[in-house]
Amino acid sequence: MDIQRKKGVIEICVLAVLKRGPSYGYRIISDVSACIEISESTLYPILRRLETSGCVTTFSEEYNGRTRKYYRIEQPGIDKVRAFLDESEEMRKIYTFVEQVPDNEHPAEYVEEKTK
Amino acid sequence: MTKEHFLQELAARLHQLSAEEQEKVVAYYSEMISDRVENGNSEEAVIQDLGAPETIAQQICADHDKAAETMPPQTFSPEAGGERCYAAADSVQKIVVSAQNVHVNVRSVPSGSVRVLFDPLPNDKVTVTENGGVFTFTQTMQFHLFSWFGLFRSHYGITLEIPESFSGDVCVSTCNARLTAEHLRQLKSTEFVTDNARIVMSGLECETLRVRTSNGKVELENCSGTVCTVKTNNARITALNCSFSEGVDFHTENASISADRIISDTVTLKTTNASINSDLLKAGTITLKTNNASINATVAGDARSYAIHSRTSNGQNNLPADWTFPGQTKQLSAETNNAHISVTFIPET
């Protein structure tokens, strides 16, 4: 998948995971990995962007003698997931359209014939 | 590589980010490593899997550049003559000034923006960037002609002006030339570095103050904040009237330390082959260490509340060698040899 597109998709997956409830880095990665491959270094800039854009807020909790940073989804984040789902209907139509166009084995020749 | 080492390597490469952002990155990776280790992976394997700290830092910095309103670096190849002024945007959070063979003076101005004033010589190259709240001014000598000439252009210098409203981080470095700063208030993390030249700081108020030089003396006066570290060698450290809530750490070699009226939780004064003199120290933990030279100090407080450890040879020592008993909350350690130790306690005022 194209890298920019992948980032966009992961962002939505992270938000979707957070819709279940606040979560922390390691758990977000394990949850999102179920559907798309993701590493710590991919997640960091995504979380940062979500935080600066107000889609998520953070809080810290003590765990095992260290602090764990939790991410909580906020309204702009919820809206974003909503918008993604709304878009999917449109995308489905586009996919169907692309799939239904019949295969032409020699598209280049076809164009040449037309111009003759 | 251990976790600690990995995080250090990572932090060392995040220079261009604000202190707050650096902390966030390190905290994030620290949490990730701990979580993965607790889930049954070995620390080494986890770190191997994360990849090189250099690469991670590079990606993060690149991402910051993209996200921020990016101003393309401006490079000036100045023509002769005339002082120039390079100003930063009002939103700047961190100032980084690096120079070579030019002295830098940092001063406070009542209002206005962060500005660098500089009258470049023909072989100076100046680069100014502003990314994600970090204003960077870099001056280099294009041909690296180290010139004796450089030593004589004492009038030639960089002035960094910081308005009173600024409350971010400041990093200033140069080499072979002195660094001075005065009357700066409400700064967060500050760092002043040079080589072969002296550093003079007066009236600084900042959370952390880091001062480093070599072969040049350091003078501090009326500085305050949370933590202060000073490091030099072959030249003395002089401090007067400084108060840092958590710690003061002075370190030199082959030169004396004189620290008068210093208040902190922890005070550490270390040198070699030269004396330590301190007229009035007020601290919970005091460490004084040298050799071949004397230690003279006045400490504010009751001698009985200090657990004392002291050592010297071939010299008089007015402190007990080892003196501890339950209930003592403070510590004093004084070590030297071939010289005397004289520490007196006066009542706290």
C-alpha cells in the first residue's frame, strides 16, 4: 500500500481502537496489528498528530512503578471515524465501477485504432 | 544495547526539538520497551527490533519539519560592512545559536522579538532556520581558517537579544571565544558551551543551567533555578550568590573553585591540584573533593545534623573522619590529601 495512504488508514484504525476506551501505546499496537502491520516508530507520529489536532487527549497513570501514557478519543476523533465510514459507501461504488470495466488486453492498440 | 543506552542515544539526536518534545519521545520509547519486555521479550531483542536510534530520531525530526510551518533555511553571504539583524517569529519556543571563533553575548530586552545582531566578516556564513518553534542561528567560517586574527577581533561578536516575555529554552555554543549572558529571567532549559575561553553569567533565572568550557574560567553571579552544572578544566570556577533548588555541580581540574553564598539541596564541588573555598554553603548534601590542596568552607547549619565523612593526609583536618548516627538528615563529605581541611558551621539565619 502507498505509504501516505497506509498512514491515513492506520490513523483511522487507532481511533477505532480508542472508541472502545482509553488505551496505551503497546496495547494500541497489538490491537491495530490484528488488521494492519504497524511498528512503534510508525505509531509515534500518528499519535502526535492526533494529539495536536485534538482528536485524542492524554493522561498518565502509574503502572508497575512507572507511568503509562493513556490516549482518550475526543469528539473530533469520533467525527473522523464517522466521516471515514460515510466515505466507504462512495468508495465501494468506485471499487465496483473499477472492477466492472472489462479487461482489454491491448489498451494501447485500441487507442491507435480509434485515432486512425 | 541496553534500554538506558538506547534512550540516551535517541535523546542525544533530538537536539532540534524542544525540551518538552524530546521528553515525550524518550518517554514513549521507554514505555514501549518496558511493555514489550514485560510481555516476555528480551530487552536486547526489543531494542534490536526497534532499529537504530539514529534512524528513529531522523524520522521524528523529519516529521516535525514537515508538520511545522516550514521556513526554508535562509543563507546569507554577506557583503562587507553593517550590522545585520536576524529576528525570530513570536511563537518561538527554543533558541539555538551556534558560532565559531566569535564571542556571544546574550542579553535581555524589555520587549520585541528574539533577535540576533551580527556584523559578519566576508568569510562568515550565516544560516537561519525556524522550524516547529525552534529558531536556529548558525554562523560558520566558510574556509575554517583558524586565524590568530580571530583572537584579535574582540569587537566582533554576536549579540542575542531575548525579550522578557520569552520563557523557553536557550542553547548557545561557540568556540575559542567568550560567552556572556546577563539578566535573563524565566527560562526553562539553558546551555552555554565554548572552548578555550571564559563564560560569565550573571542574573540568570532558569530551570536548568548547563555551562561547559575548557581551559577557560567560569564566573556565575546571582543565578537561580532548579539545577546548575558547570564544567571546565585548567581554569577556575567562581560563583557568588547562587540558589538552585535541586542541585549545584561544579567540576574543574588543576584550578580552584570558589563558591560563596550557595544554596541548594545538593552541592558538589570537585577539582584536582587546587583548593576549594566556600564562604557559606547551605545544602542538605555537600561533597567537596580535591587533592594536593586545601578545603576551606563555612556551612550554614548545625554540625550535629550532618553525617560527616572526611579524609586527608599530611594535613590538619578539623572534621571527624566518619561521624554518623541515626536521625541525621544531611551529609557532608570532604576529601583531599597533602593539605588541610577546615570546615566551620555557623547557625542558620
